[in-house]
Amino acid sequence: METREALALLGIENKVKISIFRLLSAILHLGNVIINEDENDTTFVKESDKSFSTFCSLLKFDENRMRTWLCNKRIKTGVEVVNTTLNLNQV
């Protein structure tokens, strides 16, 4: 309640306050996401991970695309593009 009042005193509009709280909530949910690793050191987020689903929903991200790029990276060298899987420490 105090945070909302402080933001109101600063003249922050309700729409902006909602966006701020949505972003903070998404960050907290992302911190609860469990990154899994298989026997080939390939990382992934389970489809059943509720925190991940909530994170994507709050930020209006496509879950499948976010699931892919959370555990992979793309390197562009000149004209060549290489996609690589990140291990658990890199994620």
C-alpha cells in the first residue's frame, strides 16, 4: 500500500503503476523457474512449470519461443548463423 501511495505522490499514473507491478511480478516468477538438464547436458524448461507460464503470460511472451531462447543462444558470424544449446551453468 505504501509503495502505491509513494508512486501516486510522484505523479505516476495508474497505467504505469500496473506495468511496474506486472514487470516486478514477472521477474519474481522467472526466479522460480526450474531449468532442467538431460543426460546430454541439454537444458530445458518443463511444459508444466507454472512459474514459467505465469512469467510469459505477464509479459505477453510466446511460451514456446521463450522456452527455446531461454536455453539456447544464436551467434552470427558474418553470413553464418549458429544456434547452440546452453548448459545449466550458462543459463
